Amino acid sequence: MTVDPELAEAMAAIDPHPKSRSRLIRDLALRGAEATEEDKVKRAEATEFFLKVARGEIDIDMTGAIEALDEREAEIE
């Protein structure tokens, strides 16, 4: 496997002098796969939440968000 500068930097951040470079690369790959799967699940959950909001199954009070936006716009002007 070719270790480009970006991968070398990631590896050095974890362990600058690993006992086994291939083991470190394997561990990073497995952690990356796990993080990617977790992101996928979170995106699916967020999508489902917003679909429920759009269908009216979940009611959201936007008063606080509107007030915060009004305050922000007042600070900009």
C-alpha cells in the first residue's frame, strides 16, 4: 500500500513509531469503516426525523429559532 502524505500524517498522529505499520493501517481502516457506518445511521435517523416533521407527525415550536434569527439579523444591521 502506498502511504501518501495525508495518510502518513494520520498515522503519525495515532502512533509515530508503530510496532507494525500494516497493523496501524488496518486499525485505521476498521475505525474509518465504523465511523462511516455510524454517520450513515445518523443521516438516516435525521432524514426520518425531518420527514416526520414534514408529514406533521412531529410538531416543532420554531419560536426560539425565529427569535434567535431576529436577534442575529438585528446585530448585523
